[in-house]
Amino acid sequence: MELALMFAAITCAAPITIGVMAWMILMLVKGMGGIFRSVSGWDELARRFPGPTIPPLAIQNGSIRLGNVFYRFGTQLGVTSDGLYMAFKGAYNNPPVLIPWHEMNNPQPSILYLQPARRVDIGLPMMMQLTVKEPLYQLMKQYLVQQLK
């Protein structure tokens, strides 16, 4: 009898325990996303340069460094005539931003994940730095050159 009661208690408690643990993990991940958005400056970018909810047609996944935070998987990037579109789809789900070309300046050679990259200053006065891999920078370059002239 006692064994049956113990078994019933365990089987009832297990789903509750698993549910509580899943909720805690979800809250931890969401909290970390908020911290990363704040520390990297993504929240400030989203406030100053909100992006369209529908991404541009020419979208690619890529890696970036924004401020002191590295975004490796889940970053969606798009080069448009209006600016650089960025969104992060994944556990953190950052809001989309569209950084106008005239807000980017001072491109400098850099390295990102052991690959050639470029770092640009965002804003005047500079509010943060964005590092992108060289192939993406080559797509951005045509718009930055127009702005730098």
C-alpha cells in the first residue's frame, strides 16, 4: 500500500517538477536575452532605428559583434538602399533594426571568428561599434562610399 502511494506521489509530482524546470529555463533564457540586448546596445538601436517587421528580400544569416556581445547563430542581415537590416531570431528574438548608412562611419579592418572583418562606428557621436565579416562589408561598401564622399 505504501509503495503504491509513493508511486502515485512520484508520478503526480514528476510532471509538475518538469513543468517548473522548463518554465525556469525559459525565464533564464529570456532574461539573458534582455541582458545581451542591453549590454550590446541592441535595445538602443531598436529605439533609435526601428526596423520593418517584414525582412528585406535579400536576407542572409551571419555573425556580428555589436558592442561587446558576439551574435553568432540566428542573426539575420540584409543590405538595402535605406540601411543595414538586422534581426536576431532564436532564443532571444531581438527586435529588427534598420541602421541608416549615414549613421555608419570610420570602417576599420578587424577580425571576427578568425575571419577578416570590418568594424564601423554607429552614430555621431559614436554610440557603439558593429563588426561584420568581410563579405557582408563588401555588400555594404557601395552605400558607405557614397556617404563618406
